Amino acid sequence: MSLIIKGGTVVTADSETRADVYVEGETIRAIGLDLDVPGGTRVIDAGGCYVMPGGIDPHTHMELPFMGTTASEDFFTGTSAAAAGGTTMIIDFAIPNPGQSLLEAWHAWRGWAEKSASDYSLHVAVTWWDDTVHAEMKTLCEEHGVNSFKHFMAYKGAIMADDEVLVNSFTRAAELGALCTVHAENGELVFQLQKRIFEMGIHGPEGHPLSRPPEVEGEAANRAIRIAEVLGTPLYLVHTSCKDALEAITRARLEGQRVFGEVLAQHLVIDDSVYRDPDWNTAAHHVMSPPFRSKEHQEALWRGLAAGMLQTTATDHCCFCTPQKQAGLDDFRKIPNGTGGVEDRMAVLWHHGVNTGRLTPSEFVAVTSTNCARIFNLYPKKGAVAVGADADLVVWDPQGTRTISKDTHHQNIDFNIYEGMTVQGVPAITLSRGRVLWADGQLHTERGTGRYVDRPCAAPYWGAIRKTNARRAPTPVQRKR
């Protein structure tokens, strides 16, 4: 099957160009004006629209077993909702329990993800350490296309990675040419603050942000960055929510360290006043970690994104419906952490980023797709409008509007954190490897048509770092005897 997208402006991370895009099968075959295409080619009119790479969300949690329940969004409903919002690929997480085989967890998540409607890949979390983990990291890299390993510095007593795990895992990742990602919150501080705040009589959702102040995130971010610096491991910090963590990332990058920062769309536009909502359910639906911050942190995050200190945007899409959230009715510590947003990320960022002048269209493409593809070694098959790339494309209508609501969204959750927000700039058509998944306000997704995408490791970092450290070593002092 072939199709041509005509009359639009092609926007990449580097340029804007009036051009048509010809797709044959799953691949972009030609870009330009007055293209000679076979008869019978389907024509998609993109007049007045932008043609961009489909979004890549590098941080989702479909079907996640967590805090005694399981996230309500599965891989089919989640990737379908993503397509409705212009996102054509997700990177989810296989998270083994402490003591569980990493390979066993990876196979479990692969099985759940087989129902995906669009392409996906998997990070793998390191939640414990022994020689088995050391060996399985290599197997995952070399045989299963995993080039990133996640470390939760929070959730004491569950999946928290202490410094011993971080050092061992970071060292191994450097040897393999893999990227380490971290959820940066000091788990011990969170544990102690949760206990203290609960004992003070604060049991509702307002206790959640009090137990996870910005300093908790800033300390963990700086610690992870310094460990990675010593060991020579590239580092990616997920859901950066505060200026404390952003300052640590900025310092490291200005010193030449290979550190990347991710920000969630919701942290850019929602502030911590939501936890003081008189409606318990509304406040609880905003319980996620790190929590929403005050407006001063939002402004800092926007500046970090515009300045290139934060490179990617994500959602941490992890849905729990109201009855699930109510497990913590009497104790904020038991409210399942997570919010939705995989359908809304692109439009929210366009409306609050491009329409306000904070981002250019090319910068929007970079932070919603191309930077992620480059960091996680998916580029140029993904994140590009280029000959030979996968035909993961979105025809973006900058004049189109949508009022976001739980009543009309496609996410499998009974709440929307952007409820009532009207955004200008929406996907008109979404294509995944040449298949139309979203058009005319309707989904056309099919269960199981998504594909697992390998992400090869880079060359090992360890040797180069050892040489660098050797060059930095001080000359021995010569003393007289």
C-alpha cells in the first residue's frame, strides 16, 4: 500500500520545509514537491498543517503491578490513546521484584505488550544486585535490544535501589555501553517524612507533597549524577520536577558530563494547589511521584526545556481509577502513585509551548520525538521525517482545538488531570509505519499490530573513561629522601 501526504509543511528538529511525503508500505520513500508516484496512491491532504515525526513517549507504565493493584491502562488501550494524541511509540518499563530475574520480568512485560497497537520498547529496572543481574544485563543488551536500565531511588522496602546497587549497575552499564536512568528521590528521607507527617495527623492527599519536598529530589539527582561521573556512566533523569534537580543537571552538563533530563508535560502546567482541593478524589488523582510543585518550579522547568538542559518530554502514564485511589482514603501513603496523560502530552505542549512562544515548532519536534530517538538509539528509523525512516508521522493541525475531558478521552481511566483545558493544536491524522491509526476524530487501531523495537547499545564507555581518568590523575610528588 502506498500513500502521499500533500500540501503540508514538513517540520523536523532542524527545519521547516514545504514538501510532500510519499510512503510505500511501512517506510518513507520520497520527500519533495511534484513527486512522481504510482497510480492508485492514496492522497492525504495536509493543507494548512504540519507533517512531523510521530511522538515518542519514553516513560509509560501500562499494566503496571504497583502498590497492591494494577494500572488500569493496558498496552492496547494505552497505545491507542497515544495514537489519538499523535504519539506513535512508547518506551515502557519491565520492573522485576527484588530477587526476581531481570529476564523473567522482561519476558512478562513482552507478553503483556504483544497487544500494542503501535510500536514499543522496554527499559528494564535494576531493583537488586548479584552475579545473576550482572550476567542478565549483558543478555538483555546483546540479545533483546535493551540499552537502558532504570533505578528507583525511592520506594523503600519495595523496589528502591540503594547506593550499592547503583554503583554496581552503573559500572556494568558503562561496560556494556548502556544508559542508566534514575527516579531521583531520596527514599530514606521520603520514608521518614511520610511517617512524621502521618503522625502529625495529616492523612489526606495534602500530605503527599509534604513528604516529598524539592530538596528530596535535588539530593538524589545530585547523588546519582556524582556516582555516574565517577564511574563514567551516561545518565538520564526521569520526570525532573523541580529547579533543585534541574540545577544539578545543568551543572553537570556545563561541566561536560553526559547527563540527560526528562520533564513531564503535567509538571509544566499543573501546580501543587491541586493537593488542597476540597474534593478528596480530585486531590488523590494528582498523587504521583515526584509530586506537582509550585509555580516557580514550573517556570524553571520551561526555561530548562527551552535552553536544552532538559531534552525530552514524557508522561509517566500510570493510570489508577477512583476505586483504586481510594485504597488510601485514610492514609495518603497508600494512594497508588500515578496519573494519565499519554493522549494529551503533544497537544498540551504545543498549546502551552509553541503557542506561547516558549518553543518553536522544530523545538517541539525535538522534545517530543527526535531527542528521545537519538538518546535511546532509535534514530533515524524513528523521530525523523527522512527517506528510509519508518512512516511514523503525525499531520498536525495548528488551528484545530480540543477541550480535554474524561468523557471524551480514549485513556482507560475515569479522571483527566487536564479536565476542561482547551488546547489549540491537535493531531488530524496519525500514522504508524504507514498505517492510519487516527483520522477524522476516530481511532482505527488494531490489537497486536505494534512491534517491539530493539535499541542497540553503544560502544562500551568504560575503556574511554578509564583513559580519561588516567589523564586527570595528578603527577606523583617527588620528595627528597
